[in-house]
Amino acid sequence: MTAEANQEFLTISPTTAKTLRYVEWGFLGIHLLRILFTLVYRPLGYEPTGGDYFVLAVFGVFVLFSTLLPVRHPLWQRRAYIWVEIGLLLCTRVFSHWGLDLLLLFVLVKSCFLLNWKEVLGTTIVSGILWQAVIARYFAIQLSKPPEQVQEDIEALFELPLAVQLFDVVLNSATIFIAAVLLLALLCLTIFSERKSRQREMRLQQEVELLAADLERARIARDIHDSLGHTLMSLDVQLELAQRLYERGSDKAQQALNTSKLLASQSVQEVRRAVATMRQEAFDLNTALIHLLDPFEIDPSITVKSSIELPKLPLQTSHQLYCIVKEGLENIRRHSQAQAIFLQGEATATEIILRLEDDGNGFDPSRPLSSFGLRGMQERAQLVGGAMQMHSSPGKGTSIHITVPR
């Protein structure tokens, strides 16, 4: 058995644990009633022995153990708990004539809540063999007595008053009946508790599905914003410009319409690229990030430096990192008026690191993020288990640092 297996814990509801305790107290109570009746009722003429006091001590141990159900303890402690109780019950058979068979059955029931099914089966078989061996020993001792002593014991039994004999029969029958009822009640309560757990699990599953749908809607909103938002915004500006120029009769209206057509085509290409990125298993993040820098490299007023050496990543992680960098570069293009851009991607033994820096206008990071794009970048990093940090100040550029565990 490995160390990991020894640390496997079981969980049962507090209601089930409380029910087990009460049922065990019921078992102990009905057995104790039988023994005390024999010891206290003087007409029976029973003389207590050391074995009887040992049985009473065992009852005390069982009452203590009933309050210490080791559900959240290591496996070896759960095994010891079960086998100590079984060992004590075997000793009561050896040192006394009291049969606590029903209590042994309840210990085996408790083992179902503390051990896996293979160990429960093994415990049942081994304890059953040991119990039958002890019973066989007891009857072997009884049958080895001289016939005269056996006859004296039988005659002494029939000399008891009829009411006492009837009471003993009724008490024994009631003990078996109550024990059976308690076991059935425990079984029914366990089944009912299991049904409630399944219903609760179904409700939680429905809530998870609703949360997943909300997350999917948020993801679609981010993708629409990142892929089409800026292009469609520019398209709207160009169409509005074309409309005004047309009203003035200017020849530049045609130029604005041509630009609008170009932006519309770019939007279609962006949608196709996004779909292809999500479906393409061999998506190369390094190449895709380099292509994002192409529009800046053709601008002579901007100096672009990059160092991208990322390993093969899961498609979802690659897509989210691609969208983060794309949104960051779009923010630089629209807002920063930067003259230098630096993009770095590297991997350590434990994490993926991306850095995007510019020397543009910057902003005050203490102000709430009003940009949906910046919030979307943070959410994308969180989706892949990572984090994003932004360092900026007015007039001193912006640095974005993304870390994702490998």
C-alpha cells in the first residue's frame, strides 16, 4: 500500500455519522439490557464472573468508539478502528458465554463507511471465519463436560419460574427484532441520504452548466470585441464620412467607400482567421505573434523589437495568449503614440512568460479600467490559469507582463 493510498479520505454526511452513532447506542443498549437483567435479577441465581465484567468494559470502549468515527483519518487508523472492535468482540466470546453476534454485524456495517469494498469483503470473510472458530471452541468446551453436569445445568434451567423463562424468551426475541429494525432503519436512511446527495449533485450540475453558458457568452463577447470591434468601429467612421461627403457632393466620397470596402473585407478575413485558429491543431503561436507585429514594422516612425521562443502549448492556451497580445498591440496603435515596441515570449521550467512594452503615453493604473479590452485581457489570462500585471504611468509608457503555468 502506497503512501498516497494511506492518505485517501472518505466523506459521509454529518447526518449519516450521527445516525450510525445512535444505531450503535441502540445495539449496545439492548445487549446491555440482557446482561444486566441476568446479573441483577436474583431469582435467576446467576453468579457474575470476571468475563461478565470484561464484557461491560468492552461496552464502555464501544461507547467511546461510537463518538470517534474516523472518517477523515488515514486508512491505517480506519483499519485499526474496525479490527480493534472485532478483536474485542472475539475476546468476549473467548472469556464469557455472551454472544454479541448482532454487534459484530453492526461493526461490519460501519466498515462499509470506512473502507473500500475490497477491504470490506476481506474483513467480512476473515472476521466470519474467526467468529465461527471461537463459537466452535465454545461449544467444544460445553460438549466436553461430563453428562451429569450438563443434565444439572438443564434441570437448573427448568427450575426457573415460568414467568422468568417467558421473559427471557421475549427479551431475546425483542433483541433480535430491534436489532433487525435498527439495521433496516440505517439502510433506509442511508438510501434516503444518497438520494438527497444525488439530487443536490444534479442541482449543482445544472448550476455549473449555467455558469459554463455565462462563461461562453463572455468569451464570445471578448472574441467579438478583439476580432471585429476595432475594425467595425473604423468601418462605421468611414461610412459616416462617406455619407457626409456624398451630401456635400465631394469627390472624396468614393475614396471613403473604397476604404469601407477594404475594412469590410478585413473583417471577413478576421472572422475566418479566428475560426481557423480555433480549429487548427498545429497552430504556431510564435509565427502568429510575429505576424501581429507586421503592421508596426512597416511604419518607419516605430521601432519594433521581438524575442519569441515559446514551446508547443495547448490550443486553448495559445489562442488566449494570441488574443491578449493582439489586444495589447491594438491598444498601442490606437492610444499610445509609441515610437518603440518590445515583445518577448519565453518559457521557464514552471511557467510561460510574455512581455509587451511600449514608450507611449501610458496611463494611470490606479484608475478603474474603463476599457473592455483591458478587462478582457485579464480575463483571458485567468481562463488559462495565469495572471496579467500592468505597469504604467502617464508619459512613461506601459509594460504588460503575463505569466501562465506550464
